[in-house]
Amino acid sequence: MIKRFINKLLGKPAAGVRPSFGKRVEVPASVHKINPKLVDERAVNVVLTLKKAGFEAYIVGGAVRDLILGLKPKDFDVATTATPEQVKSLFRRAFIIGRRFRIVHVVYGRGREHEVIEVSTFRAYLDASAAEQVNGNEKTSRRALEGVQHAVDASGRVLRDNVWGPQEEDAARRDFTLNAMYYDPEREIVVDYHKGMQDAQKRTIRMIGDAAARYREDPVRIIRAVRFAAKLNKLEFKLDKATASPLQECLPLLADVPQSRLFDEMLKLLQTGHAVATIDQLRALGLNKGIYPLLTLAVERADDPFVRSSLQDTDRRVGEGKPVAPSFLLASLLWQDVRDTWARKTAKGKPPFVGLQESIDEVFEARIGDVSGRGKLAADMREIWMMQPRFEKRTGNSPFSLIAQLRFRAGFDFLRLRAANGEIDEALAEWWQAFSTAPDYERDDLIAQAREQQREAQRAQQRKGAPTKPTGRVHRVPSAASQVAEADEALVDEVSAAEGGAAPAKKRRRRRKPKSAGAGEAALLTGAQDGALVGDGEVDSASSARMRKAGSSVNEHADSTQSGAESADEGEAPAKRRRPRRRKPAGEAASDTGAADE
């Protein structure tokens, strides 16, 4: 009697008292109104293959619930009387997975187009009263469960789950009545044991059996209750009062659940297309804290515009059938910590990239914990963050190398999210949108446009007297050699004016030409001796030295330089390259220059 009283206080069924397995009811198509066109043909193929082999088989779980509600299921599960080994033998691409709960994945297709049909065997209902009598019929999981003598622990949590049983016991083991219905696509009937059809019509989410005891069997059902309430909220579904009332008192049970499983359940809450509704449900049910640290942080920051936009964007993408990555959502959630730490480090003189790297390391250690060991997830988050300062550089080869990054799209979406919330200029996000979709010949124009915008910004700062950022360009300071070159140029102008003639300019090498000359700048002078283009009224000192070393006459220097000067004054292009003329004997006209140049 004392044991029965304790079990009652703990919400566990009394020893020797088996719960009601319900009554089998076959609901015809005229009542459930499932559209056969919404049923995946591959799931139907699995069911028919199993039935042809002599086993019972049904589509089960959330797929049946969604079909009854007129929704298109995301995936399909099958339940059968066949054991995992028997299922595997019937399909060419079938894999047994799991230890505590062994199931079979039947795979169709390859690559991104592949689909997995999950097949499970009907489980027997187990409680503490039957624990010592269970030896289990596991095959691959015996070593993992070595030393475990009970199917259910002292708190009621199921430890061994590979014990097969009839369909009615399998239905009793499922959590909610909406998920305990079985659909036979061949006969087009729904098998219902716990009035799931009635609850679907009443828009009620109800736990099978005693809710507190079921939460003890598997504490993750607490999270599942929140997820279903959020998912079906738009259809006006509500949690049954008896189902919702024990949630807070059973919350400490989640401490016994592995952190990896809690992390996966948290991602399901935030990445199934109902993230905003999930946050609202957690607050309404008083489950703000105690499930998982990152989920607690998400609830706390849900009203932050940046985090809210990220949650809404995730819901939108799921609704549109687009893929979502957990790294993007977590990067958005923790960006506030990274950004603030980064700002403090740069304010103390840290180089931007070094400060950002150190900030990421500190946030990983403080916030993520064991998740940082999930190599790809942590690497993707780090890459998204490290891309952000690189978006500021839009000249040279940087834009081309950035868009070639594997995670560029995620980093760019993060940039757009920052721009939408006023953290950066929207023009920057628009430029990258245009650059990422433009052909190569337009990308060069966009880079030139960005370069000109930067120059305009620098000139504006100079007019205001503000210090400007280094642009990477080298400004030459006039040296003694350049002053000599100016003196030579002045002498050339005088001789040229005296003789009144100019010989055609000659070029010995071709140099790169500047694209344009700004208004108010000095005319470009063409150096005939070596074909160099010299700006700002200066003659290249190296070419002047070579000219003097070659012993060129003042007349030749004057004629060639004046020719280039006249061309520049009239706005003409520098003289075209001409073939070198043969050397003429002394005494011929001085206008035939080039001997000294050769």
C-alpha cells in the first residue's frame, strides 16, 4: 500500500496495473478525408512491400496527423510487425540505425534529391512492474546496454526500447493522441485507438495516459509538447489542461537527458518554420528557462530587432521550402556578444581581424560550450562572422575572392540582416547583391564605381578637415632628381620656342596609359626618349638621366618634348609608336631626331 501511495505521488502507474490500450477503431475515408495525392509514393511502396512479405504495415505518426488536417507532411514514417533485420532484408538500400531505439532507414534516390522512409517495429508497452521480466531482444545494442537490468529506471524513464509487441501496445507507447493513428494506404483507412480523430476535430493536443508519468518516461516529450503547440497554433490547436499543467514541475527531468539530444530538440523548435510561435509558447507556458542555455538566450533576446528578424527570416525560408542552416541562426543569436566584445578590443588598439578572432573564441567558450566541439557548425559560424569586415573592401581582387567562398551566401544573408536593422548602410548590401549576380564585365564597372565612391568620401573628409584612411596609394615626394628634371624641361621649352619647329615624337617602350585626367590637373607630357607618360608637369628623372648620358642635343630634346607638350595641350592622345628611322649623316636637318635615343 505504501508503494502504491508513493507511485501515486510520483505520478507513476501502480505496480501490476496495466494502462488501457484503448479500442481499435477503423475510420473510413469518408470521415478522415485524407487526400491520397498527398501521400508519398515511396512511403506507399514501403508499406506494400512489407504487406506483400506477410507483415502488417502502416504509415504512422505526424504524417497521418498532417494528412488528416489537410497539410502536406514533411516526412513519412512507417510502423510494422517486421523486425529491423527482416525489414532490411526486403530493401536494397536499407540501414539499421540506433541503439536504444533501433529503426531502419530505407533510402530512395541519391544526392540532395534522396528521401528516407523511417521504418520502426511495433514496440511493447513497458512499465516498472514488468522491468525485471524483460531480457530484451536487442541484437546490436546489447553491449551498449551492458549492466542495465531494467527496461525502465526508478524515475520511469525508458532505458531499453527494443522489445517488440502488438499494435495496440505500440499505440499506447506514443505520446499524443494525434500522433497515435495509423493509415493504411491500400485500404484507405485510419486505425485509431485513443480518439485521435475526435481530438483533431476539437483542435486539442492531448497526452495519452497520465501526462506526468509520460513525461518521466521520456522528458523530451516536454519539448515536443511545446513544438506541437507552436506548430498547430495557426490552426487554433491548444494544449489540453491535463497535458499542460505538469510541464513546469517536470522540467528538472531534462537534466538527465544528454546535452546532444537537447541541442537537436532545440534546433527543431527553432528551425521547423515556427520559431516565433515557439518563443511565444515557451513564455506562455512558463518554460523560459531550464531547457537548454542557448534556448534560454533565444527567449531573452527574441524582442531584439536583429534576433527577431533572424527568427522571422528562418520561418519564411522554411515556409518557402528553402534550406536553413543552424549555423546562421546561432550566429545571429550570438552576434551581439561578438560585436560588443569586438568593439571593446578595437577600442583598445587591437587590429580589427585579430580582435574579431579573439572575440569569437571568447564567445564560443562562454556561450556555446560543448557545441563548439561540433566542428562543422562552429566553423560555419566563425566563417559567417569573419566575412563581415571583408564586405567593407570592394576594390581590387577582394570581391572576386569573397564571392568564391563556400559560405558566401550565408555571410551575405547575414550582411543583409545587419543592413535591414540599420547596423550598416543598406547601399553596401545592395552593391554586393548587384555584384554577386552581375556578369564579369559589369563587375569591373561596379568595382570602379565603388572606388570612385571611396575617393569622394575621402575628399569630403579632407574638406571637413577630418583625418582620412590610408588608401594604399604611394604619393611621390619631389626629390633632387625631379628638380633637375624640371630645370631640363624649362630649358627645353626655351629652345623649342626659339626654333619654332618640332619633330615627330618617338617611343622606344610602351608604358601603361592612365585612364583619365581630372579637371585642373597638369597636362600629360609625352617623353619622346623612352615613351614614358609623366604627370603633374614633371619629367621622369630616370629618362632625363638617360637622355643626358646618351649625349642628346638640346635641339633634339626640345623638338621631341615640345611635340608631346603640344599634343597634351590640344587634348590629343600621345603620338603612336613609329618605326625607328635610319641614322643620317651629320649635317642633315636637326629635325630628324632619334640618333641619340638609339
